[in-house]
Amino acid sequence: MKGYFTLVLAAGLGLAALPSAAQDCTVYQHRDYQGAHWGLGAGERLAGLRDPGINQTCSHSDCQIHWKADWNDQISSFRVRSGCTVTLSEHIDGSRIPPRGYGAHFRSNKSYRYVGSRWNDKASLVECACRN
């Protein structure tokens, strides 16, 4: 029984560590890819607001919005798959669908172990865009 439990636990941990195909961009709560994380596929947005309860359709079919108020001003690092770009926006206009970022923007097509003191815990909207 102990061997079975160890095997199941190891298999479960191994699966949890594998990136999902839908996770083209992953944001992390803490630096060095630590803490809570959220994976985004191409065209997805993570909005640091409560769901406004309005029509959430986007102008293109592959856009999805995740309304998560607890992610507002929480991002310290992110990973980006080759061919993708993450855009962090300091502020968000949640009255528009899809929500639009305004104010300062930070855009990158490479991963960051730490976004720096200027961006640490400042993003209200994250957008993931990929070439394909």
C-alpha cells in the first residue's frame, strides 16, 4: 500500500508540474515563478476585477476573459512560450468588452523571473497573444 501511495503521489506531482497546452503564458504571484499561478492561452485575458456580469464576448472567437479580483496587483514574474507575448497593464477599463488596459504597459516576449520594482504587484490586466 505504501508503494502504491508513493507511486500515485509521484505521478500526481509530475502531472501538476507539466505545463498545459493552453498555458502559453503563465503569471506568478511571487518572483522566481513562485506562489499562486494562472495560465493563459493565446487570446486570453486575466482581469483583476470582479465579474461585472455583462456580455463577455470579444471581437474574435478565441478570446476569453477571466475575471479574478484577487489577482489585481499580484504579479511578480511570468513565463512566456516561444511565439507569444505578455502585456501587463497598470490599470483596467472593465466597462469595455474585452476590457482594455490603460496607463503604463509592460510588454515582453520573454520570461521574467522578476518584473522589477516598477511592475511588481502593479498589473491589473494581463493579455496573452501568440502568433499562431
